[in-house]
Amino acid sequence: QVQLVESGGGLAQPGGSLGLSCVGSGMIFSNYVMNWYRQTPGAQHEILASIANPGSNPAYADSVKGRFAISRDNAKNIVYLQINNLKPEDTGVYYCNARFRERDYWGQGTQVTVSS
């Protein structure tokens, strides 16, 4: 049974940084493309970043390029999302997603709130 557990969210000030983590279990982690999504109030899930394998070029939504960085450690079954220069519009629930052969798995989400 695939499980994804996010951590690292919380309250942060504009201009600050946060690091999110997502640990996978019950899966061959390296087989999965790992993605981070964000759900904001009244909006659909927005894909933020995607990484196939360590060393491959990650993909980012235009809205977060230059501020977000995704990385993964297959030995630890972890995917990370570093968020820099936080903005109030980054507020939302951040979800880890694992995708393999059109199968999607989701974590429970972690809340990020950016406010002064």
C-alpha cells in the first residue's frame, strides 16, 4: 500500500523560506515521478514542480520558477520542496503526488501559511 506523508509546513513570514518533505512507503520510490501540488481556497490543484529521477531536469510552473526547488533522494524515499522568498499567495495546502503508469497517489497535505 503506497503511502505518502508530507511535513514541513507551517506559518512563515513573507520573504522567508520553508522546506517541505514527503516520505514514501510501500512503493519502489525510484519508479515514480514525484510532484508537488498546491490547493488554494477556491482554486483547483495547481502543479508546482515535478522531478523524474535524481539528476534529471525538474519542471516548474511558471508561477514558481526561480523561487521553488524540487529534489529527491531515492535512497531515503523522500522528495523535497524548498520554497524561497515566500509570498502571501503561496498560502495553501501542499500535496505530494507520486505517479507511475497513470496511477496517482497523494499525501494528506501540509498547510503553508504566509503572513506577517
